[in-house]
Amino acid sequence: MPRYKRARLASAWSAYLQAVAVVARVSGLPMEAIAARRGAGRIGGELAFCRSAAIYLAVCGLDTQQAHLAQALSRPRWPIWNACRSIEARRDDPKFDLLMTSMEKMLGETA
């Protein structure tokens, strides 16, 4: 793999881990559970939300391209797109928007 592709993947993975750290701090779930790459299968509830939020924060908060993040996470592009879309759709709720805004601020402080 060319060096520039390895650098892009490393950058996307790093952005994702920064976002996971913020989401873990807010949710109380362990980073390892949120950031698990393999063996996740179908998940529900809070863990699914945390993973979607971390993906959204990495893409929107840290300007990571969805395609690069998908490749770094060894996932197809559509789950990344779907996670971002689902979080964005919920931001119409003022309480949810406040939660996401606070996580974006926390992410900005760590970046």
C-alpha cells in the first residue's frame, strides 16, 4: 500500500479514536466496546448510538472523509453514511442537538 494511503487510513483511525474517547467519556461505556472493529455483528441500544455518534463526530467534527473512515474501520461505505445520516436526522431535537454540540466542543478541546 502506498505511503499516502497508509497516512490517510492512520489519520482516519486516529480521528475515530479521538471521537470514541469523547463518546466514551459522555456515555460511560468503555472505549474498547465502542471502537471494536470486528465481531460486532448486530448491536442495539446505547452501544449502537455510541458507535454512530463516534462516526459522526469523526466525519463532521474532525473533517474525516467517509470513504477513508470506512476503509480504516474495514467497513463498507454505507454504514458510515447511514450513521452520519441517522445522527444528523436526530439533531432537530433540541436536547439531542445540545448533547451532540457538547460532544463536538469536547472533541475540539482534545484535537
